[in-house]
Amino acid sequence: MNMQKNNTQQPAQHKMRIRWFRVLLLFAFVAICAALLIGATHQLLQIIQPSAGNPVAVNAPVISLQGRNETDPAANDSANTNTNANANTNTNANANANANANANANANEVTTHGIHDVNLIGFTAQLHSRYALLINLATDEILFAQSASEPVYPASLVKMMTALVALEHIEDVHHNIPITLAMIEYAHQANAATAGFRAGDTPSALDALFGLMLPSGAECALALATYVAGSQENFANLMNDMAQSLGMTQTHFTNATGLHDAAQQTTVYDLSLLLRSGLHNDVFADLITRARYATRPLNSNQDGITIHSSMFARMPTASFDGGRILGGRTGFTDEAGQNLASFAQIGDTQFMLITTGAQTNGAHMSRALHIEDAMSVYQHLSHHLAAASAR
């Protein structure tokens, strides 16, 4: 009797063990599938968003300052990533890890949205200018940045782009450029600065360019724009085309003179791209570094006219302890304040400084606050570099 009972229980227990074994196998299979699904999802997210949240370190700017025809490499990198995502998943993952490490190691960053405030020279003085950017031209290193990606009104700093576009489209700078009565009247009605040309004068394109860049002559801007493109509106389109080619992604031009227009905006960072590009052009470099220039004979004056730089004319001296300001372009409107794009040499190295938004209210109207700011920054930089080399 007991033997029959034991024989009955043994098959039942064997079936129970088989059922539990099958359950365990099912759980193991589900766990393996879940792990594979999680891993595949993680790889897919890396492909779709290879660089989200990873700012680029300041020593590798999003937009290079080298060369005049470079566009934003971030856009090219994005296109290449989308094209080759499946082939480069592991490479992208490693690049993201390196970018995170660089970002954590350097608090002063350039991101795809702009430049964080930077102060690598210990500058503590209060600037009159609201916006500023100081760059080592030898290394492209940003040494000081203050609201460098905020929109600003460029005022006559626009004329740097006017000059560059004109130089690109005028084959012979010795060709005559007509100055008309309409151009003179336009400048006078706008209360704009002029170079001193008269209606009926036919200065060379080079004379007009010096009239544009040294005393900020509005009649020269209009003459060059009309000569190149037929109208100021058409010329503004050429200016915007060049801005795009230089990577000036936050800039829009509406005129060649720099007269105020709420739609004409830029940033000090974009202006640094513009000045850097100009300095690669020999004629532009001559325009921005001259203190004065004598034109050839004119219809209104057989002796020609002598024109002076609005920047150098307001400087007691271009020299400071350890260096010298080599050149620059000023700008002013009530809305923009005082603006200055300049570059200087300290020792064997050149530096570029863009400042905008120095407000000249009341008693300060007669002060060149933008030039005071430039002298202050360059002088401090010179002392900072001297102290660093002595250590």
C-alpha cells in the first residue's frame, strides 16, 4: 500500500520540477530580452542626439576666427553626423565623453548659443562699454568677454563690411566713383559724418574707401554702394551674403552707412569675425591703420583733400605702457552708444578688442569713452602679460 503511494507521488513531483524549470527559463529569457532592448535604445539615443548638452571649450570655438570664407563648422559636423550616424556611433560616443571632460575642466566656454563671460586676465575695472570681447590674434584665444553674444547696434562699425564688400567687387580701386548731390543731401539730412567730398567730385574708389573708413564718410558709403550694386538696398544684400560666408550668424545689415535701423543688429563676437577677415586683406589693413590720407585732385579742389581717422584724432597718443594701438574703426549713434573695433600690439603679439554700447549722456558727450575703455583694457593686458612672463 505504501509502495503504491510512493510510486504515485514520484511522477507528480517530477512534473512539478519540470514546470518550475520552465518558469525559470521563461524569466531568464525575458530578462535577456529586456537587457538587449535597453542597450539598443541607448545606442539609438546616441545616434539621434550625439552632442546634446555638450558645450565646446573656449580653446575650440564653435565658429573659427581663422580665414574670411569659413562657415560654422558645427553645421557641417551636424550634417556629417546625420549622414554617417550608423557608421560612427562609437566615435560619436567617445567624442561626447571627451567634450564633457573638456567642459568640466574649463568654466569659460563657447557654446552653440553664444559665448559665456570670460576673464582670463584678471581685469576688474568697470568699463563704460556694455559689451566687449578681447582676443589674442595669434592663438584665437578669448581672453575677456562681456555679453559678447548679445545683440547690439553696430553704428559705423558697419562700414568695415561696406569696405570689404566694395573691395571684393571693385576690380580696380583707381576707377572713378561719382559723388552726386543726392548722396551729399542724404548724408546732411541724416546728420551723418562726411569725408568732405562735394557733389560732382569723382574720387578714385581708393579715395572713397579712405573717406569711408577714416572720417566715416556717409557720402562715400552711398557712392561705393551705388557703384557696386546700383542701390544701397542691393548692396545690403551683398553685405548679408558676406556675413553668412564669414559665419556671422547673429548679424543682419540693412544699409551701408551704419545709420540707425532697428533691424540692423550684430554682436561683438560677429564683429570680431568681420575685423579678423578684414585684416587678411592688405588694402583693408591699410585703411584701418592710417591716421590720415590725402586724395588725388578733385573737381571741387585741385589740391585734393586730406582726411583724418576719427579714432586716432581723438587719441592723445596711440601708445600705452608696453604696446601701441595699431588701428581701428569707431561708431556712434544715440541708440548704439560709442562703439570701437580696434587691434593693438604688445611685444610680438597682436590683440583685437571690440567694445560697444558706451553711453555718452549729458556731460560725457565730449568724452571718447570707447577709446578710454580700449586704453584701459590694453594697458591692463600689457601689465598682466609682463607679470606672467616675470614669474
